[in-house]
Amino acid sequence: ADCDAPTLFNDIFIKECVEKKDGFENAALFQLHQWHLWQTKEKSHPGLPVDLKERCYNAFISVEPTVSKLQEDVVAQLSSIGLEPKEEVLMDSGYRIDALV
């Protein structure tokens, strides 16, 4: 839920993340990246320190995207009407847009 929890996600939480950063596997880095986005975009909090933020972002974007049948169908339809969609466009947030025209 989109509920701020300052007693949980505070400077102590960030300090613990920094202290344990070398023990995080990719799944944890993905979650921290998403948490950081939530904190900085939705809650106007500073989020993670730069070095940990970059490590989380790099882990998040390192996964090869999987193209679904629906995505293939949408791209085919867009192409059939003369558009030239770009696929799997990487946004600054680390998320990818399936098809961008």
C-alpha cells in the first residue's frame, strides 16, 4: 500500500541498508531500487545514498526483458497502421516501456 511509514523507513533503515549492502542479492537490490523510487518520487524523501542507489539501479536494469505475445501483437498492430514503435525503451527510472510511438 502507498502508505508512508517514517518510523520504519527512516535514517536508521537507510544506515542498516548501507551497512549490509555487500550482502544483498539481486532480488533485494531490485526491491531497494523500487523503494528508492517510491521514496524520492512519491514521498519526497532523499532515499538511498548515491553509491547504493546506483548499485540497485544497475541491478534492476541488468535483467533482460521478456517480450510477451500481447506485446508482439500490439507492436504488429501499431506497425500495420504505419507507426514505427520502439520496443523495450529504458526510462530514467529503470522501468521499460514495451512499445513507444
